[in-house]
Amino acid sequence: MNTKAQELMSRHRSIRKYKDKAVPEDIIDSILESSTKASSSGNMQAYSIIVTKDVNVKRKLSPLHFNQSMVMEAPVFITFCADFHRMRRWVKLSHAPDNFDNFMSFMIASIDAILASQNAALAAESHGLGLCYLGTTLANCGKIAKVLNCPKNVVPVVGFSLGYPDEAPKERRRLPLKGIVHYDIYKEYSDEEILTIYKDKEISGWKRYNEVPELRKMVLDSGVKNLAQIYTKLKYSRESHIEYSRTIYNCLIDQNFL
Ligand SMILES: Cc1cc2nc3c(=O)[nH]c(=O)nc-3n(C[C@H](O)[C@H](O)[C@H](O)COP(=O)(O)O)c2cc1C
């Protein structure tokens, strides 16, 4: 029943360990070509793709990605930026009105960038490469924009490390379709349905956190009692989310989107 593309998608795993092997230029080029085949709002392609291989630039990026090992270990790091800079320059040169320095434009450009990134991800996996998205791209977008020399109206939104996998991680299960899909209109869940939807995740997630020694220590030290508490007390605390919200807001002001 599954097509080849669907089989590829079902084999997806985030890869955090990489072989010390360069990715050939022609493969990177073909991944980038596929990336730009993604749909984009009005076909404006309001994004830029920054391919980083230079160790000196990666060294500067690494702390901004909280020193996650993938940045230095993978031969390539790709940052996808919401970008209305290029289009605004074209508009100006064409004596057309400039309407793209606002939040709506940032959202349009971010969606374009994210669709392009996922096309690149699938293309990369089809070449036997592995990747891992890094949420720190958005969390530290302002500082990353500076390292990458982004002009006004260019904001890094997603990025991933890329290289040949040196690990074969287990599949991370997904929520059941019935917990995600609604037909015709959104149907509110009962409490019982919510608990059923998250039941497998609770079991497998809790197990994973208790199997990996450093994660288990974190769980024991913090006294969290279930997976939801891991998410909200350890991984995504209110304080950190408010802080990152401020960072993003300030970056949008600095980059002329607000
Ligand atoms: C936007 C985004 C940000 C992510 N950020 C990180 C990250 O900072 N570090 C990391 O190790 N994994 C990160 N991931 C990978 C997720 O943890 C991973 O996709 C998820 O656990 C599902 O696992 P799988 O991709 O192997 O199926 C991120 C994924 C996305 C889509």
C-alpha cells in the first residue's frame, strides 16, 4: 500500500551521531534543488538557505545551539531563514510598493522556509543521509542571525545537522491518527480520550527517560512523576518559553518584521 516516498518517510529517524565523511557537493546541490521545489506562498520563495561547512563558522554556531554535539560532528549544518530581504530589494528596484515589513510577512516567510527544509530533509534521507533538526535555531535566532551575517528581514527559523549516520536509533512512536485527525470539524476530546491518546507515549517516553543514565539522573534529581511533568518541568519550562518568546520578539523587531 505504501509508495516509495512513504516508505522513506516511515524510515525517518533523527540522527545525532555522524560518520567522519564529507557529503559530496553534487549530492548537496541535488538536495537543495529538491528543497526549492516545495510550495511557497505566491511562489515568492521568501526564504534563504545557508549551508555551513566551515569549521570556524560552526564553532561560532555551536554554543548558540547549546553545544549539541551534532553541530560540530556533522559535516554540514543547514539553516533555513525566513527571508523578505531579497524580495523587498527587488520590489524597491521595480518601484513597487513595499508591504513586507510586518508580522504577516514573517509568518509567510517562515512557512516557506519550513516547507523547504522538510523537502531538503526528505531528499537528504533518500540519499542515505541523516539529519537532526535543532530547535535552538529559533530559540537563539537573533544571535544566529548575527553569526550568519543575515541582513534585515532575514530570520533563522529552522536548521538541521546533516551527514552520514553513525547510529541506527529506534523508531520514536507517534500519537495514533485518531488523536491527531479530525474529520470535517474539530471534535473536542473527553479526558478519557486524551489519556488513551497519550498512553503509549507515556509508557515508551517514561521508559526511555529511565533507561538512559544521564536522563534517569535528571528524573530522579527533579522528582518528576510522569512524562507530562518531564515535558513541562524539565524540557519546556514556563520560564524558558517566556524567555525564548522575548528573544524571538526582540529579533523580529531588530530584523524589521515588527
Ligand atoms: C523544530 C524541531 C526542533 C528540534 N530540536 C531538537 C534539538 O534541539 N535537539 C535534538 O536532539 N532533537 C531535536 N529535534 C528532533 C526531535 O527530538 C525528534 O524529531 C523527535 O523526538 C522525533 O524523533 P524522530 O525524528 O527520530 O522520529 C527537533 C525536531 C524539530 C522538528
